[in-house]
Amino acid sequence: MSLPEPLLAAINGKWYTPGDSDISVSGLISPPRLRVLTDKHKPEEDPLDMIWRVLGSATHAMVERAAEGLDGWLMEERLYTHVGGWDVGGQIDWYNVQRKELWDLKVTSAWSVLKGEPKPEWVAQTNCYAQLLRENGHDPACISVACILRDWTKSKAADSDTYPQQQVVTLDIPVWSSRQCCDYMGERVALHQQAQQAADNGDPLPRCTDAEMWTRPGKTAAMKKGRKRAMKLFDTQAEAVNWRTRQTDASEIYLEDRPAVYPRCGTGKGDGYCAVYEWCNQAKGRAK
């Protein structure tokens, strides 16, 4: 698809930089393997895959501009601290000094908030921001995330009570203690330093965890002849075998192994969300 040059310029613009730091908070919570491979290969992304990022940056800029002159708010403030020999930097979205409220803005999908609770990475990210505030003379008492749901539709809200009922959803974030934050940030810095050292020495990189790959574990499906959908899914084949032996129509039931799925990695066919799949022997080795 041919995109107009002004739009391409916006998509390819550098709307965020880590500032004068060795690693940003966003980099800190990301998989060390992913960060090292990205720094090394600097993959080019399809502009069409970056549209949502542009919308997020534009929304942040709009709110920052609209909030100019509001008393008691720190807006898009960049802060730093020193952890394990590295300078860690992060840019908070909004902080109300009087109420000690830290807010983070997300432009995300409705699916992200269906459970009514924040993603684990949002909890880690915002608590790192809270620690940056503490290290710079503030004392945040509460943390919240304001989620603008980019794909929200009124018809789905009307049809389902479990679907978000408004296009903007706010979620409270559990506040970690300063000690918890320091421990977490120290552990993450150490992991990234180890990954960087491995890359510099030509050693194998640390593998991404199941959580980092958004892994959906493999299942054993109980299938019935003549039906396309599974009758039941089991975590193990032993559970499936035990269940089948108790069924009156066991002779018509067969078991089908469904392998684990790694949505972040994908299969190398443009179906994943990792820009360094091409250079990742962990993901490519699994696909063989």
C-alpha cells in the first residue's frame, strides 16, 4: 500500500528517546534477548504495523498540550536513577503533586481490559515510574492507568456486560513498596547486563520466558468423530485418557494434541509481534 508522505513522516518519526540513560523503564521490563537483538540488528518495521504507536504518541502530545498551565501536575517528566551501575530513565505521563497520584496513559485494545485488571507489565512499568519519582523527591501514594480503547464499539458494549461499557477505562495499580521496586529494578538490570555481556562475548543469549512470549500452553483435545469442535480440553494427555475411559461413547472419541502457541513470536509468517524473529534461534529452532 502506498502511503502519503506526511503520514509516513509521522510514522517514522522518533517520538520517544531514552534520554541520557543506559536503559529506559520500557527497555527494563522488556525481554533481555529482545532488547539485545533489536540493538544489534535494528530491524525495519512495516509502517502499517506502527500506526497504533503513532496514535499513542499523538494522544500523549495532545493531552500534554491541553494540560499546559494546570497547577500541581508534572506532565511527561523525564526522571533518572542509578541501579547496578546503569542509569535508568523513564518518562512519567502525569503526576499530581498535591494528591500524590501517578497516572499512566495507554491507547490500547478493548481486549486488554476485559478482565478488569492491569497487565503484569503495566504493574511493573508504573511501579518503576513510582520509584523514579521517589528517587527524585516525591512520594507517590497511588497509581492508576487511563486506558483509551482504540477499537471500542458501542454495539459490543450493548450486547455484553463483560465488554467495557465506556471507551475510556481507568484501572488501579497495586503500589509496590520502595524495597520491592528496588529489588525488581536491580534484578532486571542484572538480567539485561548479563544478556549484553553474552552478546559482546559471542555467547548464547538468555532465552525468553513463557510469560515474555505470551505463551498459551499446549492442550490435549477430546474430539468426537463427525464434530469439528473439541468436546473438552485437557492440560495433559493422561487427564484426557482418564476422562475418555469414563465416557459411554468412548469408542467414538479420539485425542488430538494441540501444541503450545507463542503469539509474540509467531511462526515467521508475519503473524507475530516480535521484530527480531529473523535473528532469533530460539523462535526459529522451535518452528523446525
